[in-house]
Amino acid sequence: MDPPCSDHILLVLCLLFLVCIHGNAQGPCEMVVTIERNTVWNAVPQKQLTINCPVKHCGETLRVTWCKFEDANCKQINETEQVKIGWKPFDRWSENRIAFLDFKKISMNDNGLYRCAMAGNKSSTVSHAINVSVSDRNLKMTSTADHNTNDSTIKKHDEKYLSWLPYVYICVGIVLLVVVVTAISFLCIYGCKGE
């Protein structure tokens, strides 16, 4: 092999290595709260209700706050004996976490629009409004956790399969990288022999 040809191959392989290490196929990670518009939680007075606020946190340490709309203002909710704010247990390898607002015994006064907000070191975000409907008409409900109007079994089924999607992208990316490196290597080797 001629020295200039081996230099070209080495240069191409080094560039591909740098692209693989420093490249980010998904782009910059942005913190996102995934509450859908028009989410409604139905509750029965004097029963427990837990409202979830899923967030993609991008590795940031987050502080969660909840507020309730009163007129045009969103008044912050503080923890009490009846109201707890916190995080559900999580997989430390996942970028997704779930914050919650838990009412031990929800009352008719808790009826209204709520919003969760996340604040990290680099950014902050807020959710869409969550409508909490507390009514005696909901007495036939057996569990308030099953009565979020945007929480369908089809969506849960899809999320289960979508969690594997990054792994598929990684495998396809590796296969494409191997094909490109092999093709460039062959082109450099056979191209150098023709000179």
C-alpha cells in the first residue's frame, strides 16, 4: 500500500470515528411535559385522586410545582396532610419521569383546572391545563385512576412498543456505519491500486 493511500484511509476512518463519538442523531434534548390538551380527570368526593405529569427530563435534576387556576392566575399548591406532591419511582436509565399531585380525599372545592411546571438548571416548562372534575355523579366509578379521558389502553400498548424504537434506530445506525466504512475502505484500497 502506498503511504498516501494509507493516509487517506486513516483520515476517513478517523473522521468517521469522530462523527460517531460526537454526533448526536437525535439532536439536542429538550425537556417536554407530555400532558395532552383537554385532559380530564373525573373524581368522586372524599376519594383519593392522583394526577400524573409525565416529563422527558434529559438528565436534568428537576423541581416540580403544581398550581390551580383561579380566575386568570395559577395559584401554587403547597403540600399538606391531604395533598402530596412528588415523583413516582423511575428507571434511572430512562429520560422520562412522572411527577404527581395526590389528593388523599378530594373535595368539591378541588374541582378546577390544574397545571404542573418543571424547572431545571438549563430550562423550564409547563403542562397544558388538566381539568379535574369532582362530582357525585361519578359515584359509579370504582377507581379514579382509570378515568382519565386521555388515558387509553391503546396508547399504553403503543408506548410499550415505542420504548424499543431507540434500540432499533441504534442497530440500524450501526449497520449503516459498518456498510459505509466497508465501502469507503474498499474504494480507497482499490482506488489506490489503480494509481
